[in-house]
Amino acid sequence: MAAMVNSTKQSMIMSLTKCKTAKAIWSCLKARYVQDSGALLHTLMQQTHVIEQQDMSVDEYY
């Protein structure tokens, strides 16, 4: 649990001090960062659909 808190941004640590378990920390972080947005998901799916390597080498693709 200490490793999770220590690897978190300094500005977030204060909000995690109330969490007593690793599961509670994950729940706090999920509530803060996870976005359940159908529009966002749709946009991301469209963007990933367009990405194609085609006949480029890996270096050219990146």
C-alpha cells in the first residue's frame, strides 16, 4: 500500500490518506480518473480504426 501512495503525484497523496486498504486506494483513483463516456469511447474507437500500418515499416509507422 505504501508503494502505491509513494508512486502517486504529491498533489494526490492527501486525498489518499483516508484510504485504509489498497482496494480503497484503487477505488478513489478510479472514481477520480475513469470516465464513463459513450462519446469518448466512440471517438477513441474511430481513431484506432483509422490507424493502419499498411506497407510502412515499423520505424516509418512510428
